[in-house]
Amino acid sequence: MSEATKLDLILSEIVSLKKELEIFKPDLTIEKEVIHFLQRDKRTVKRYIDEGILIEGVHYYNDKDRRVYVPEEIIKFKKGGCRPPITNPKAQAVLKHFGL
């Protein structure tokens, strides 16, 4: 089997797996799915919005009478640990000192 044939087989398998994964991917544009994806309750997500942890125009936008979330930003937020930013100046100074 040639290298090109092997690469084609690998690529087709990756494409097939990607299609299967799409079945399980949540719709991260709607609040209910975002809450489930972040593994938080509705009050916590509301607090994130009220405190500016989830930012309008970055993590979500308002469309008529509903909030629409931006999937890529919600995924980034979760990868970052779903933690609110540290705003305490002393804590920021310690983190900066250690390069964090």
C-alpha cells in the first residue's frame, strides 16, 4: 500500500469520525445547552453575565428577545476553567510576579 493511499484512508476515517461526533455536539447558541455544557446552573450563568464574566459582544449577543451565545467563545471559556477573572489588585500582582 502506497503512502498516498494510507494518507487517503486516514483522512477518510477522520472525516467519518468527525461526522459521527457532530451528532453529539450541543447547540451552544442556546442558553439551555450552554448551561449544560458548562456544567453550571442557570443562576450561576446569570451571575456570570451580571458580573461581566460572560461578556456581551464576546460570549453572547442579544437578538430581539433572546440571548444568542457564540459557541467558539463558550468553548474557550470552558477550556479556561470557567473561572471569573481575578480583579483583586494584590492577587493580580502575585500572579504577575510568578508569570501567571
